[in-house]
Amino acid sequence: MATITFRTKPEVIYNMDDTIAYTRVRVPVFTRGHCDMAAFRRHDKLGGLANSDLFPNALSRIRRDRVGEYIRLDRELPDGVTADTSGFLTKVSIEV
């Protein structure tokens, strides 16, 4: 399974009365550095694009369709997305 992994600092969003509303993480623009390239080269759909100049466009489509610009950690995560919040940075993995 092809995996996109990144680490980011969680951002706490507050209500007007200074209580915590929710926590979210910003999803970066995916690059080849975020990807398990060996798995992407073996992928049924994206294998032909993995070594081409079209691969960044495929990654931007994955970002747009699967997760969007932010991931809220208080809600149920989208299918294939895991978030490890045990450390200072949140490690997010997306299975494609």
C-alpha cells in the first residue's frame, strides 16, 4: 500500500470564551519526500506516474480529494488516514 507521511505541529482553535473548540493540523503540499516512492512505483493506478513530471499533480489531487487543507483531530478521520498525537509533532499517514 502506498503511503504519504508527514509531521506537523497541531493547532488549537479556541471559542470566544477561551475554551478549546478543537485541534487541527495543516496538510502541507505533498512532494516526493512525503511519499514511500517504492510503494508508489508498484501502485496499480499511480505506478506509471511515479517517475514522471505529472506525479506532483497526482499528489495534489490526492490532497484535495482525500483530506483537504486541514484535518480536524476531534472528528473521525477520513478513511485511510491515521494520526499519532503522542509526541510534540503529530505524525499523519495517508494510505493511497
